[in-house]
Amino acid sequence: MILVTGATGSIGGHLVRRLADDGVPFRAMVRDEARGEALGVDFVVGDFDDPDSVARALDGVDRLFLNAGGAVPADGEQPMVRQQRDAIDAARRAGVSRIVKISVWGAEEGGRLAVGAHWRIEQHLKASGVEWSLLQPSGFMQNFVTGAGSFTADGDLIGNHLDAPVSYIDAQDIAACAAVLLTGWRGAGETYVLTGPEALTQTEIAARLTTAVGTTVRNVGMPPAEMAAALTAQGLPARFADDVATLWAGIADGALATTTDAVRELTGRPPRTFDEFLAENRDALQAVLAPRH
Ligand SMILES: NC(=O)c1ccc[n+]([C@@H]2O[C@H](COP(=O)([O-])OP(=O)(O)OC[C@H]3O[C@@H](n4cnc5c(N)ncnc54)[C@H](OP(=O)(O)O)[C@@H]3O)[C@@H](O)[C@H]2O)c1
């Protein structure tokens, strides 16, 4: 039995559908019963902040897909470090034999936000004694649909001012890789950096969005301080906005500028292109951008 956490999220939603289509026995962990019902699959209510509920969710589970979106931390501390470390310990106690964890490309000690948080969780997982596989994705194409600090109030792209390319990946491909690791024997003790098939600059992305959605999206190329101010104006805590801007400064230096072959290696097919993503998500993108123009 597989337990899928983060089952209602960008990756988890695709993973749940894929496992269900393939007839793989699994259970989805959700915080909200109604959202579980809506998934239409076997589910259990559980919250990483409620250890008893996580222990119940893990009953009889052999493999764990470990993922949750990071809540925006007002004080800079990422709750997911405590949440996921506790979940790893609970999984070990429950006799789980493999954990497949979503991390982030470039996870490193002392890194800002998720970059440092995932590194700390990775270390805990590697020391847990449970077999593990790590997926370290590049930026998600889905960020343009969820908002995720991608656009200004005027519908322009918030991005790196040096316009370095980013090899965005579709969350569908992350889910496909996770499914391979959850259902087979490959990948024990392996870390996979997952990227899309091409690295695109913000200027190229703005042009493609403009064509796909039919409204003009510009790349305004904000320097870090200006970007932090724009995010704060959207209601994000100042420290968080500052950390995001710092991460983008790294991206401007090319931190996410290359591509890897890991998606093809794991799934046997190439990763989805940004144009495929745009074609499939045109309505959702229009809904995000229309109120800003
Ligand atoms: N976005 C990027 O560009 C990017 C790049 C690299 C790595 N990542 C990493 O990817 C992960 C996010 O993945 P995603 O985009 O699939 O997530 P997502 O769409 O943000 O969804 C978050 C999921 O986590 C669940 N969740 C949140 N808090 C929870 C809690 N306390 N207990 C149980 N479940 C909880 C949510 O459930 P509800 O439905 O109840 O809210 C939801 O299913 C993060 O760790 C992030 O660091 C993101």
C-alpha cells in the first residue's frame, strides 16, 4: 500500500490520477474530508501538524510519497522541516520500506526558504534508515497558474532582471517520475534533478504567454529589492519576500539554467514542453491574468 501525501496539490493531484488509472493500491492523505471525497479515491484524513492522524494514515503502508506545499512563514521558519521530519520518523515506526520525497533543485545547507528547509529534511531522511529516493525539481510551470508570486498586479512577469533561463518542469512529469519510484525497485538512495526539456528566459516566457493567452504579458525584469517590494505589496511578509528575491538573484545567476535527462531516464519519455503546458492550461491562465489587465 502506498500513501500519497500532498494529494490535492500540483504534483499529488496528477500522481493520484496516475496511480488510480494504473490500478495501483494506494491511499491519499488529505486534510479536508470534502477534498478527499472530491478526489474519488481511497483517502484518509491526516495533517502533518497532528502526529496521531499521520500515524493512523501510515497504518499498513509500505511506501510513502512525502510532499506538502510550504505555508508562507511569517517569521522565516519553514514549518515543513518539523512536519516532514516527524512524518519520516512516523513512517520508520510504521515499518514503511521506501520514502519518495519531493525536494528542490539546489537544496543546500543554509539556503533560503525551501532550499535550506529541504536540505535539512533530506539529511534527516538519509539518516533515518528507511530506503529513500529524492526528486529535486526545477521551478514548476504550474507556478504561472497558481500565481505563486509570478505576476505583478498589472499582469507583468515578476522575474530575474538579468533574464537568465529557467528549465521549468510540468508537475505532471514530477508525478510520473514519483509513480515510477513508488511502484518499482529503481532509485534506492538516488537523487534525481528533474527539469523540463528547455530553459526559457522570462522574456521568452512572457512572449509565449502573450501568444497563448491573448493578453500582453511583459517581462519587467525587476532587480531583487524592487521584486521584494512588489511581493510585499501583494501581502507577503517582508522577510519572506526578501528571501524570494534572494533566491531569484541566484536564478538570475543561472542556478536553474540547465536541463537534465532524468525525466526521460525514469519514465522513458521526454518531459512536457512549456507550449504543451500553455495549450492545456489556457483557461486557467486567462483567469489569473484577466483581472490584472
Ligand atoms: N513551486 C515550485 O516551483 C517548486 C520547485 C521545486 C520544489 N518545490 C516544492 O514542491 C512542494 C510543493 O508541491 P506542490 O506544488 O505539489 O504542492 P501544492 O500544490 O502547494 O499543494 C500542497 C499540498 O500539501 C498539502 N498540505 C499542506 N499543508 C499540509 C499539512 N499540514 N498536512 C498535510 N498536508 C498538507 C495541501 O493540502 P490541502 O489541500 O489541505 O491544502 C496540498 O495537498 C514544496 O515542498 C516545494 O518546496 C516547489
